[in-house]
Amino acid sequence: MDSEKASRFYYMLTILSTIGGFLFGYDTSNIGIVQGFLPTSYTSTNPFITGYLFSGVSLGAAFGALIAASLIDKYGRKYMLIFDAFLYSLGAILSAFTVDLAMLLISRTLIGIAVGADSAIATSYISEWAPKNKRGSLSILQQWMITVGILGAYLIGLAILYSLPSQAFSLDWRILLGVAAVPSIIGLAFRFVMPESPRWLISKGRYGDAVKSLKTLGLDTNEEELRKEYKVEDKPKKKMTPGIKRAFIIVGLYMMFQQITGINIPFYYGPEIIRTLHLISGAQTAVSLEIFSVKAASIFAIINVAATYIGFKLIDTAGRRTLAVAGYAGMGAFGFIAALLRYENNSIGTFPINLP
């Protein structure tokens, strides 16, 4: 498999696998658009409830990833991806037809569990059949799809608000929440024809099914050849070496520190933050102000998509470590500049602490 070229089918299979990434980005951002249009009975002065409304998807995703880790080796990659798509479709539909705040919170948690599990499984699934020279770029498509989903939420939100401005407080927010069920249902249908991971099938001793899966990927082999090359033996699990443990900890801290920078705040609360900055003068309706705010937030989303695409193009040539160091250097430099500006009481490029 490592010697194969990444054909168009490989990329189509990758996109189909990473639909959950798109939906993750979409649902972490669409709530920032609809929040101002929800019925008054949905709003709460409790900061915990408000925070959960925005971050319930992310919290559910954390649990979803943990759940997936315990099930993926038992039930396989393909059928777990199918179940995730079903779960997400259900959550999106329930959020569109929600009748109260509790139902909305539950549906967003359900969505989070689905996309969290989907993101974890998709990365594993892709890495197990992707050719070696394209494994990095195909795997990073999961992250790129998250950024595309964020931008997609803004663009779809703008289209809905422009099309139905008079329905913003009644219909628009339901459409924006529920429209995510469309790609999810499409993904659910097509995932049934996806091949199961050949590596997982071989690890379970299902050589005949592995041959069928490999033929779908364009590889001609037979069961006898696979049995000779890959023997399934009952061996005790190997313990992680100190080097692997160290690498695992470093990568975990790398991802944690990235989030601690607060990068998710403009994605979750971007339109709301921009509204509070009072950047446009004169009387404005709630819809026109929201449209302006979403347009401004879209600039950040576009930059995010473009930056992730650069990583997609370079990861298999420049290398993972080089890109990681460069990314962290950029984060550190701009973080230092922002801190310096705040120290000098200059709000250029930063959000004021005391919003008017």
C-alpha cells in the first residue's frame, strides 16, 4: 500500500471520511450566529448555561473521542463512522426542531459526541490505508475540513440572513442549526460503500475481507499472499518505550498549549465580540448588525483555512517537526506582540478588555 499513488478515489475516500471534521467546525461556529436570535425562553443569565451552549459540542467531542478509543478496535472503522454519521444527523435534526433550552443543550452534546468520535476514527482510518508519501497530507485533511466547516457556518449564516431577514428570530436560526444534517445524511449513505480498513481486517484474521478491501483500493492480491506476509499471532501487548512515552507527552502538551492560547474564542464568540465593539455607527437592526459581524469574523476564518491548506501542501515535504516549530514560533511572536500592545494600552490587533 505504501508504494501506491494517491488516486482520485483516495482523495474522495478521505473527504468522505472527514465529513465529521467539517461538521465539527460548522457546529462550533454556528451557535455564535444564532445565539442572538434564540427565543427569550432559551436565554439564561447563568454564565455556565451560556458557556455550555457554546462549548457543549467541544465537551461532547472530548467524551466522543474517549468512547471511540474503546470501541474502534472491536467494531472496526467503517461501521463506527456510519454510526457517528447517524448520531450526528439525529443531533442536527433535534437541534433544528428543539422546543426548549434543555433539548438544545442535549442535542448539541449529542452532536459533540458524534463529531468527537468521528474525528478520532477518521484519522486512524485514513492513516491505515493512505500511501506513505501522502499519509501526512491525507490525514491533515481532517483538520483542514474543520476550518472549512467554520468558514462554511459563516457563509451559510450570511446566505440565510440575507435571504430571510424577517425570519431571523423564528426560522433562520433553526435552518442554520439543521442544515448540517444534509452533509451528514449524505455521508451516512455513502459510508456504507466505503471499504473497511485492510489493516484492521488483517489484525482480526479476516483475510478474505481484507482482499476485497484492498481490491477496492486498487491493489491486486490474494488471501494466501496476505496470510504469508501478515500472520495473526496471540502476542502480549508491547509496552511503550520511554522514547514513545516522551513523544506522546510532548505531542499532548503541544495540542493543549495551542488551545490555551485562546484561539477558539474568536471562532466561538467571533460575531458576538465584533458586535460589542460598536465598529459601525448609526441605527442598526439586529439582522444588519449580525451580518456585519459575521462578515468581519469570516476574514479570520478565511485566513485559518488558507493557513491550514499551507500545512496540507507542505507536511509530507517539509516534515511534521519543522511545521510544528514554525507554527509555534509564529504563535509566540504574535502573542508577544499582542501582550506588548496591551501593555502600551494600544488596542490595535487586540480586543479591548473593557468593552463599551
